[in-house]
Amino acid sequence: MPRSVMVTGGAGFIGANFVYHWVGAHPADQITVIDALTYAGNRDNLAPVADHLSLTFVHGDICDSALVSRVIAERTVDTIVHFAAESHVDRSIVDPGLFLQTNIIGTQVLLAAARAAWRVEGGYRDGVRFHHVSTDEVYGSLAIDAPPAVETTRYEPNSPYAASKAAADHLVRAFHRTYGLPVTTSNCSNNYGPCQFPEKLIPLLLINALEGKSLPIYGDGMNIRDWLYVGDHCRAIEAVLERGRPGEVYNVGGDAPMTNLEVVRTLSRLIDEAFSAEPALAARFPSSPAARGGTTLSLLKFVTDRPGHDRRYDIDGSKIAAELGFRPAEGFESGLRQTVEWYLANEEWWRAVLDGSYREWVSQHYGDGGPAGQARPL
Ligand code: NAD
Ligand code: TYD
């Protein structure tokens, strides 16, 4: 039976990649994207699938309960995949209130609308599902010798972003326990890949390298993150939607934990290799050290640490592997190489993104420190 899937935040990084995946894997399904098009949302992200006839875009806020209920009813939505969120830790340090509004209230509005729309005598309509996309950051900073986080690891969120996601996770659980709503949650590690907004580590470093700007690394660069290619994340969510048990939580990792220094070293080497293999890049990006036979890594600069910066995240993905047969397929180096290729091929995309509200926001909050990562919040 074809589904009618509502994707919240589908014009953002992971949401758009999920829509590409879903359209390819489930062409008979209807898809409705609802997105407020904040600084992180971009309709152009959906351009590759714009011709898909059963894709509808609704420009709107998930906190708007009347709108959300209307969309669920009009599109007879039976599956909600909830990505919409404020997603950047540094911004949550500057403006936590917005994170509480979108990430907590927005999730509650969606849950209540789904519950009202899907209720029937004695339960819910067959086949309905609310899937909530969350993060490994809810588990807080793991000790260096602690095992990776499992689904029952205690929540210890440390940033306003992580705290808001933790609250949303609890609400999703509560709607299952209290009202029996068929929900699932996935908590995944750091994603990377095409269309990621260049305030996050990997695209920020990549674009700064091409523009000859410094590569800002917080603190001593020894913080550890596990890196998950976005395409693998989309497959994991698909596995949960198709085979996951209602009420369950699934951790999704990339099997690639590493320090930020390891990330910047690998990325710098791949950029240098790309310039060696493609001489035309030197003319396109003359300020890059690689254009002049230098090394990208020479741009590395240690900067003031992020307040409350979590030292280590790591995810144990054995539950989703054992129960649903999901394992990440992409290795870090090959996923990163594809990401470098995408940003090189889509210069227009990231220039447009950087010329928009992002530069304004950075200069408003961090002073006139320039675009990607020159000035840091203190
Ligand atoms: P993103 O910031 O790139 O995109 C968020 C999208 O949500 C944007 O399109 C934005 O316009 C939209 N949005 C924001 N507020 C909205 C509102 N009130 N109403 C409707 N739409 C709204 O985020 P992302 O990196 O794609 O992350 C997607 C989800 O995955 C988030 O819930 C995030 O917490 C989670 N997550 C992300 C990562 C990661 O590494 N990026 C890791 C784990 C979990
Ligand atoms: P980020 O991409 O912001 O994701 P998160 O904070 O959700 O893990 O950051 C990833 C790691 O990189 C994190 O340890 C913070 C660090 N970082 C830097 O060192 N420099 C930067 O400019 C940014 C944005 C992040």
C-alpha cells in the first residue's frame, strides 16, 4: 500500500536527502514537505526532485497547529518523519529560546495533531507512524573509556540544543506510553554529505579551505564525534519505518568515531588531492593554498573553545543492526570524498547560501568576523 508521508524540515540538510532517497525507493508514495524555510531551509535543496509529481511543498511552521492539522487531513498523511528543528549547538548558546519553541513545542504540536487525526475507536488507524529524528547529543559527553551510548544510556544533555532535543524525545515517548500513539525515535551521530549548511564543521572547513580562510578548530581539537554519511542515515530511518517496532528507540552510528583533528587532517588531504587531480580548480579557487602547491592543513587555527563543549560522543548501533539489519555502508573517507566532490560541483549553491541571512546573522552575533568560522561565540 502506498503511503502518504509528511516530512517536516524537508528543505533542510538531512530532510532533503531523505526526500531524494524516499522518492527513489518508494516512487508510488505521496510526499508532503512542510518547512518554515528558516536560514537553514532552502527550496533549492528540493530541486533535484521537483519534477516528482506526488511531491508537495508547504511553506509553514510546525508550531502552527491549525496548519499542521489541515495538511495531515488534506493529504491523508499516514506517516510523519520529523526532522524540522533548530539544529546548531553554537546558535543554541546564543539564542536558546528559539530552540525550545521549535524543537519542543513544535514536536508537541505535531504529536497532538497526529494523535487527533489518526484516532479511531479503540486505537489508531492501521499503518500510521510518527518517526522522530533525534541525536546522540542527548546522552551527553561520554568518558573517554566509557562504552558507546546504547538506547538505555542515561540522558545528560549539556547544550540548550541537546536539552531541547532530549525534551522532544521524552514527549514522543510520553505520547506512546500515555496515548498509545505508534511512534519510533532514532538517535544518530553527526551527519555529513550534500546540502549541509556551512556552519557545521565539515562544510565550514571545506568552504574556508577553498577561500583560503582559516580552519577554526575549537579548543585542542581532541573532541570526538562519530560521523555518519547522510545517505546511510536515510536508509536507517527507512529500516525503522518499515521494520521498527512502535514505541522503540534505535541508535544509528557511522562506525567512524574520530577527533576533530583527524577530521580536519583527512579533509585537508582530500582537498589537496582534488586540486592535484584537477588543475582547473586552481583557477576557480586561487586563494586556496592547494592552488599554489601548498597544503590545506596550513590554514588550521585553534580558536576559543565552545562553552560546555562535549568531549566525546559515540554510538552503539548493535540494536538496529540485530533487529532491523541496518549497518552503515559508507566509509568515512569515501563519504567525505563524495562530499568534497558535491561542494566543488555546487559552488553556486553554497555561495547563494552564504550570501543570504547567514552572513547577516554571523555579523550580528559574532561581530564582523566574516562568514564561515572566523569569529566565535565566547
Ligand atoms: P537543518 O538545520 O539543516 O534543517 C532544519 C530544517 O528544519 C530547515 O529546513 C528549516 O527551515 C526547518 N525548520 C526549522 N524550524 C522549523 C519550524 N518551526 N517549522 C518548520 N520547519 C522548520 O537540520 P539537519 O541537520 O537537516 O537536521 C535534521 C534533524 O536531524 C534535526 O531534528 C536534528 O536535530 C537531527 N540531527 C541532525 C544531525 C546532524 O548531524 N545534522 C545529527 C543528529 C540528529
Ligand atoms: P558541529 O558540526 O557544530 O556539530 P556538533 O556540535 O553537533 O557535534 O561540530 C562538530 C565538532 O566540531 C564539535 O566538536 C565542535 C567542532 N567545531 C570546531 O572545532 N570548529 C568549528 O568551527 C565548528 C562549527 C565545530
